[in-house]
Amino acid sequence: MTEKEKMLAGMTYSAVDQQLLEELNTVKEIIHRYNSISPSATKERLSILKGLLGHIGDDEIIINQPFYCDYGKQISVGRRFFANFNLTILDEASVTIGDDCFIGPNVSIYTACHSTDPVERNTRMEWAEPVTIGDNVWIGGSVTILPGVTIGNNVTIGAGSVVTKDIPDNVVAVGNPCKVIKRL
């Protein structure tokens, strides 16, 4: 298996593999172009997103600049998706976001995992775990979503939360670590 195949399979892989580094640099160039386009050039921005992301639910998506991701192709967004400024998605594994989701400014979604053992970590070996966000979800500003998390449908995640574990459907959850505070 190639290192990319290992990455996509959720296995441990070398983060300094030449093919992966080349893909990362290619995407950085695309992201640079996207972030440099005039905000009023909506058709051009949408065209770049269609080429970059793995799936887009419809033409009504908005991702405000700046936007950052690692690979892009592992990101799937549903219909009527909106993301405010400074969305960062590290998509070494799949990131699936449902329909009618709103993401506040300065939100980070991570799939990449690193060993807590410094000797292992310094080998640059890592693995990735997918993130799934359901339909009708609002992610407040400055939220961090960690690898392997699933957020259910009809959920609000309060601003500044760090989502470390799955969040069920129909709730409001806040805090660090993020916890359910209200059922809808």
C-alpha cells in the first residue's frame, strides 16, 4: 500500500511521504488562489471549491475567506452550507458535513492524530480518524472538533467549545470538553 492508501484507510502512515507532501503543496496553491479572489467573484470561488472539495451538495454553499484545508478531496459538504471566516479543516480522513450547516468564524476540524509518545511522534508517523457532522447543525465561533468525532442532527455547539467525543442528535452542547447542556 502507498502511504496515501494507508492514510485513507485509517492506518498509520508517514506524514513526510513525498507523494503526500506534493499533494499538500498543490492544495496550498489552490487555497492561496481561493483566498486571494475578490469576495464578489462568487462564481470563480464556487468553481475552485467544486474542484477542490470531494463533494458539494449544491451551488448555494458559501465558505468565507480565508479558508484552509490539507487535501480537500476528503471534505464533503451538504446543501446550503455556510462557513464564516478562518475555517480550517485538516482532512487526512473524511470530513462529512450535512445539509443546512452553519459554521462560525475561527472553527477548526481535525482528523490527523499523533502519538503522545515523543519518540514515536518524532518519526512523523501518524493516523487519521474521520469527523461527521449531521444535518441542521450550528457550530459556534472558535470551536475545535477533534479526530473521530460524530456530531448528530439538529445540534448547536456553543462558541469556544472543544468537541472531544460524539454529540447526539437534538441537543445544545458547550464547553471544554464539550458536553450536552440541553435536549431539544
